[in-house]
Amino acid sequence: MNKNYDYVLVGAGFYCSIIAERIANDLGKKVLIVEKRNHIGGNCFSETNIETGIEFHKYGTHIFHTSNKKVWEYISNFTTFNSYYHQVLITYNSKVYQMPINLETINSFYNINLKPFEVDDFLEQEFKKESYTNPKNFEEQAINIIGRPLYDAFIKGYTIKQWGRDPKDLPASIIKRLPFRKNYSESYFFDTYQGIPTDGFTAIFDKLLASNNIDIQLNTDFFEIKEQLNSSATIIYSGSIDRLLDYRFGELDYRTLDFEFEVVNYEDFQGTSVMNYGNQKIPYTRIHEPKHLHPERTYNLDKTLIIKEYSKEANREEPYYPIGGEVNKSLYTKYLKEVKKVYPNLIIGGRLGDYKYYDMHHVIENALDTYNNLIKKGC
Ligand code: UDP
């Protein structure tokens, strides 16, 4: 049966689901999706907690955001979005601050009352004590942006927990994801479009994969069925590249996450969807409270679901975050060259496949580009 497909997609996250949707509906061809987990949606999967009826994101809070009109228009064919606007808070030494660091965070942390135009001069005093001409790593880059005291409070402990490494051994690029504001803006993202899918993320995947041209095999490991496939089938693979070649050159570094779910007897536990924890001695990085992701829904409950997030080394299980850095990058390049030799009909992509710290909108854009530039043109 597996021999009948000209296109086999590995993984049912955004990358493969979008390519499958395009092949099925635009090219009108049949595809097979092979997914190891027991559900579609990849790490964006959402479901309902039975005890409370609260919809939650099983693999951590996902906020859709983009400034890319093409991506927005495409995804809007499959969902509407609510008006949720992402704001994050961080607890440090039992006090709550705004995150990303903005003027409120600075004033509250230093117990001062700066105006926006005074921030640069104020931080200049910190930079005189410590700054780096050519920041070589995460720590130096972060100190160059906010100075040592804010870094120590809000970034260092969280980052050590998140990445399990000394921030001096992490690439500077990671901190560039995090905005720094000299005004009172509390928005985590500055994108033109953002929100949570009105019916949750999984409903998007149900629609993306609704065509009769799409067959899905859940609970199926690609490596166990690959010999049964048509040898000329195009494989679109969104798993990790080192796994694809059975780790022959060694393992790339990834972090994975553990989640601890708990229903607590409060109508509202923390007053916001995501609370980060800056202190290293608190073992989790953040607590999610998914009730707040859908302000348009009425839950009418004196209970709420909370989810504690812990980060750990992936060791071949469920990689989430590519760690990056020069050593990993060159290992990735070595793998990519080999993949082209071993699997001439294979297209690789997505956060794991490209080994890049993508957001959802990047993955959607890449999937559309892969379809339009490679698959549709028959490359
Ligand atoms: N970060 C931090 N403190 C915070 C939030 C983020 O130090 O309160 C750092 C941390 O190293 C993290 C990076 O900034 O990995 C990127 O944060 P982002 O919110 O983009 O992480 P994600 O939501 O993708 O896990």
C-alpha cells in the first residue's frame, strides 16, 4: 500500500502539513504523511483538558505572529484568530517584572523613574563597567544590550535553565530573538498580525489535512516503513537530520522540554498566560496558564490548568530546540552533503530538518517556498 505514493511526508507539523495541503489541493496528487506521534500538529498540537474544558498547547504556549502578508493570507484560509496579544512577565526574587525588558522593568528593578530619552545615558554607566567591542557569545551580546545587573537578574538564570549551558558557550544569535524596549510597550512581538487560532491549533491541521488525497499514518516511525516505499517517491522530511543518517557523524545538540500539568483550585492562578522564572534555583523556566490565551471564551470555573515547563538535554528523545553554534553548524553541513548523496529524492526542512530556531511563521513561509519553487516545478 505504501508503494502507491509519489510523495511521502515525514512529520505532521506545519512544514509537512502545508506541503501536503498544496500537493493535494493544488497539484491534485496523493500523498502519505507518516507521523511517529499519535496526533497531527507537531509541537503546535492543542487539545482540551478533560477536567476543566480548557484548551492547552501540549508542547508549550504557541502564539502565532507574523509580519509576512503572504503567510498571514495563506494561514487565514484555515482559521480565524482571536485578539490575544502576547505579554510575558518574569518573577525574579519573588517580585514580578515585565518581559521583554522595557522601561517599566528597568525603573522597577533599579527603583528609579527614567524617561525613555534617559535610558541610553543610564545604561552607559553600566557599559563603562563592562562591555565588549566584538561580542563573541550570548553573555557578551546580552551585556552589551542591557548591562550586567539586568542580565544577571532576567537573562542569566533563565538561560542556564533553558539551555543547560554557560551563556558564554551559547551563540549570540539567541538573545537577538528577545526584544529590548526603552518605552513602556509590553508587547512580546511587534508583528503586524498575531493571535491564537479561534478554534485552537489542531483545528488548523484538521483543515490543512482534510483532502481525500492525503493519507495519514499516525504512530508510525518512518525508519520502520521506508523500505516499503516506492523507490522513486519524493520524500519530504521534517525530522532531525542526524537521525536520518543514523547519527553516523555524531549527534547534533538539541534541548527538549518536560511539562508538568496540574489543575489548581483558583479561578486565576497567575493572571497571565506565561510567567517566566529568572532565578536559577527555581527548577522550571516558566509556568503556562492556557486559560488566558482565549479571552473571548468563558470558562466559568473556579479551577485552572497550569503547566510547568522544564528544559533538558534531548539525548535522542523529542528534540525541540536546535542549540546552534559553529560546531553544530559545521556538523549539520556535513550531514546535509551526505543526505544529498544517500537520499537524492529527499527534501528536508522545518525547525529540526534545517536545524534552525524558527518560529511558526518562518516554517510556514519555508513550506510555501519549498512547494512553489521545488515541488510544483517538479525539481
Ligand atoms: N530569555 C531569558 N529570559 C526570559 C526570556 C527569554 O533569558 O525571561 C532568553 C533565553 O535564553 C531564551 C531566549 O531569550 O532562550 C529566547 O527567548 P524566547 O522567548 O524567544 O524563547 P522561546 O519562547 O522560543 O522558548
